Amino acid sequence: MSIAEAWHTPVARPPLVPPSPPRAPDNMTTLGRMAAMRESAIGTWGQRAYEEDIVRGRFFGRSSFILNAPDAIRHVLVENYENYTRTPAGMRVLRPVLGEGLLIAEGRAWKHQRRTLAPAFTPRAVTIAKLQGACGQPVDLRETMQRMTLEIAGRTMFSFGMARHGAQLREFVMEYGARLARPHFLDLLLPLGWPSPQDFSRSRFRKRWTRFIGMLMAERRAVGKNDGAPHRDLFDLMGEARDPETGKGFPDEQLGDEVATMILAGHETTATALFWSLYLLALDPATQDQLAAEVQGATSTAEFDVEALKFTRAVIDETMRLYPPAYLIARAAAAPDTIAGMPVKTNDVVLIAPWLLHRHEKLWRDPNAFIPQRFMPPAPPPDRFAYLPFGVGARICIGAHFALVESTLALARIIGAFRVELLDKVPVMPMGVVTTQPDRSPMFRITRR
């Protein structure tokens, strides 16, 4: 039974259907697809990708498979995951900012990093900075969320705030996303060992970026932690971590890549999820009021009980369904395989796109509508392989629990204290560029409740 068949929660009013890009035409050529991909990968998918279980195509002489069938996804990401590695284009885009960190490592190196880092991501308390001094004035909540989650990432990693370095770090992130994260024609065509013109620019960026990360690490080692910091923060845990099988830790260069991965992946994806949550709630005032009422009822002390924020968590879950921060999982077959009866050759490309999967018409009722109630009891939980905000299987996001707690508490704090309205009425369109980003930053107005 599909989610669409099983879910019968009544909706008292027409649900919000937020903006989304138009579907690509069925007759889009390879060159047209390349041009669209330069702007946003989301714009390259046509209606078939939202309706069919598996969409098979050709791209530069290789077969490509878009998987929307949960059983096929289970096969690739769980049952035979070692046969599917990152694509050369994906490595070109991510390696300059993440190096050989956990997010893009493969094989034995990935296993070593995963085993070594896992103990650092046990549940812990999460705090957020409060919005101050912006009531009644236009405010860029996307930038505010980025700065807030960056501050949390800095304190979690180093036990000191990012006030002095946050602006420069954000400039690195914005520069890379705007100039170097979009794949060019040759990024997709050339073997990974052959540098594309963009790779030279990426290499220059990486030199500046690794110097900056090295400076943060040196400062942490020199000045230590702020008063009141935990005995061991994430940097301590990563520095002390040893592989349980080999006893090896991380050399300094590798440690720098892990620091970069945790800061970037941690702050950018959470900031993106929070921005889209606030945007949806601004478009849907009734749902915003329902969330605020839950927050007021859950506040018994200065802190929230995250377990009591069930509707707030449902809003986060539904936001990540409609706007998954990681919109695409791209893999290349390392050896021949069979998926759902279809032969897969070495180097064929397999695409599992949470953007498509979460809006698939066979898997979800009203797939394009914002309905947080679909994640509330008595609605059945979604199929584990139909809802992938953090991936699934061995390579599931190591910080998933941390991100969910952080996002839920942050959204509760903001909506519990402020009413959020949009000043800019022009629709904001999602774009697939590394993460599911807005095409621009609209202005909001917040007022105290």
C-alpha cells in the first residue's frame, strides 16, 4: 500500500501549494539540459520523473537511471551500496570545499572516518541565538538563519563563537556556490583525472579555503575554549578519536577536511531547512498560529522539551519533504549490476533525487502541497525509502539527530516569540545548486507575539 492510499487525515481547508519551478519539456535536448543544469538541476526533470518508478535515459553515451521505486533505492543505498560511488562531476564540485572529508570519502577511507567520528554525534543540548532588534523592520531571514546556524556550528566544533570569523566563512560559502559549484559541460564530460577549466579556479579556491580552516584550528589550539565550555567539544573528540580497529587517528590535513565538512554540511543544510520552514509558515498563517500555540503550551521552563514539540517537528519534516536540503544523490556503478530487472553497466549513472521522490505522484497524496499533518499520528509514517532528507543506509548523514533537534528548537524559539510575515510577495523559487537554495532572499517582517 502506498502512502497516497494509506493516508486519510482530513484537511479542513485547501492546503498551501508553494511555488516550484516548471517541469522540463519532454523533448529537452542534451544541450538544453546542460544549459538548464547550469542554473538548477531541478529544472532538468520532466513530468515522467514525477510519475514513473524508474526513468532510463542516455547521457554522453552512458545509461542513466532515475530511481523512484523504494525497493530499487534500497538495493543501491543499502544492499549493494559498495558498488555505487560518487560521480566524477560530484567529486569535482565537492572536493575543493570538503577535501577528503566524510561526506565524499569512499571505500576503506570512508569506513575509517565513519567509525572514528560516530561517537562525537551522540545527542546533546542545542541552543540558538535570539532575533533581537529587528521587530517591525525588514529582515533577511535567510542570512539570519545562516549566521545563527554558523554560530551553533562554531560553538559545537570549537567552543567559541564565530563573531570574528563568521562573515569571512559565509563569504567563502557564497562565493563557491555562486561561481564554482555549478557544473560546466566539461565537468560532466571529462574523466576525473583530467582537469576542466573550472577545476583550476576550484584549486585556487581550495588553497585559500584550507588556509582559513587551518587558521581556525590553530586559533582553537592556541586560545583554548571559552569559560563554561564543555570539557570536550567536537574538535576535541575528533582530535582524540581513534579507529576502533586500527587505532589510527586523523592526520592534521585530514582533520582539517573533517572540520570543513562538519561546519559546512552542518550549518548550510540546517539554515536552508529553517529558511524554507519560515517561508512556508509566512505563506500559511494558520499553520504558523498552530505551531505558536503548541510552543506556548510546551513552555514550562526556560527550555523546551523537544519531545513535546510534535507539530513543530512535523513542520520541519514536511518542509524537508518539499525542499530537501540535499536534493540529489548521484552515484556511478563501479561494476555491473541489475536494478529492478534492468542491467546496469560499469560507469552508468544512478540518480536518487529526494526532490523527485518526495513529490512523486505514486508515493504521496497532494505531493506538492504543504501539509505537516501527514507526519502526525494517526497518519502512517512514510516508507523509509520514500523519504530521504538525510539519506539512508550506511551513508546516512552522521549528524541527522543533531540537525533535527537544532531545527526543531530553533523554529520553536522563533515562532514562539515572533509572528513572521513576508514583505516581498514575488514567489521564491527553489534551485538545485549543491543544496536546495532559494533563487533570492526575500524580505520578511517580524513582530512580537
